[in-house]
Amino acid sequence: VMTDLSLQDILPRATEFALSLSQVGLRIGLIFLVGYLGIRFLKIALKHLESILIKAGEATEEVPGATRKRITTLTGVLQTVVVGIVWSVVIVVFLEQIGLDITPILAGAGIVGLAVGFGAQNLVRDIISGFFLVLENQIRVGDWAIINGTSGLVETITFRTVVLRDLSAVV
């Protein structure tokens, strides 16, 4: 048996739906706002930390500007990692708010992370070694170094590579 729906039946349901939708929209907006503000705060904090570390390191530095380069490299990588983590959390919380079950997403991300970790062991090892090479200031731009039997003047240092120029100007 079909009954006619009257305005009195529809109005409370529509009002409840609109209220629920506005609450979800407000929560989603708040999530993105907190993520954005968190990133802004973390960037400011990292810039402040960078300036403190540069001032502390330049007092004992032999080569002018080397500390600034090293600290800027380290804080740049740290900033990239932090921004990636914050936005990942914001997206997962957003997906949860719109009603998606995030458990399979988190499990899948864990499995993918594990697979990438096993597949990229050499890359991760190189990056970690490079991080400590830069952090501990083992070699600097302008030093003469011998790496894997190749000697030359250090032109560039990154987390993955060291660029040398030998006596015959070959890079």
C-alpha cells in the first residue's frame, strides 16, 4: 500500500539530512584548516631551528657558508617528510569523515611501504649514509677526496651523490 508523503513527513527528514551534511562539511573544512595551519607552524618552527643551528655551527666552521648549506639541506629534507606525513594524515581523516572504511587503506599502505622498503634497500641505505655524511660534515664542497678509487675536488654533495672533478677537469 502506497501512501502519499506530505510536506510534514519530508521536512523533518530533509532538515536532519541538511544538518548532518553541514556538520560533516564543517568537520572536513576544519580538518583541512588544521592540516594547513599545522604545516605553516611546522615550516616556521623548522626555519627557526635552521637559523639556530646555522648560528651555532658557524661559530666553529672553518669554511664560510658550509654550515648553512648542510643545515639547509637537512631541514629541507625534514620539511618534505613532515609535510608528506601531515597531508597523508589529513587525507586519511578526510576519507574517514566521508564514510569510507580506512582500515583496508592503512593495511594496503603498510604492505606497499614494506614492499617498497625491501625493494629499495640500497636506495634507503644510500640516503641514510648520505644523511650522516652531510650531518657529520665528513667531507665538504672544496675538499679533495678519494671515493671508490676516484680522487678529485668535491663540487657537490647530496644525500645520494658526491660529485668530484679530477685534475684533468673530468667530472
